[in-house]
Amino acid sequence: MLRRAVEREFEIIGEAMNRIEKIDSSTDISSKKQIIDMRNRVIHGYDRIDNEIIWGTIVRHLPKLKQEIETLLK
């Protein structure tokens, strides 16, 4: 259940990023394309999702994304 919940959050983040990109492609988020690509992999390649990639993304990339989003919201 936890794995599926985490994957669902990636789907939501990726879909939101996809919509932001369509509205304003100049939005300053460093890894927009990778976020959208991750969403697509989670949705379309469920049987090929590597837990280490998911965990690595959480540890290495989500803190920076959070910081960038907080900056945009200010």
C-alpha cells in the first residue's frame, strides 16, 4: 500500500508539472522534463518501476523541487 501511495503521489506531481508546463513553459523548475517523464514511467510501466529509482528520487530530487515550488509561491 505504501509503494502504491508513493507512486500515486509521483503521478499527481507529474501531472501538475505537465499542466504547469502547458500553461507557462518559462516556469523556473529545474527538472520539469524529468518530473513529467517519471510520471509517464509510473503510469505506463508499472511492472518496470525500480524501487531504488523511486527512493533515490525521493531523497535526492524532492527536496530541491519543494524548495523551488516554495520560491515560486512567494
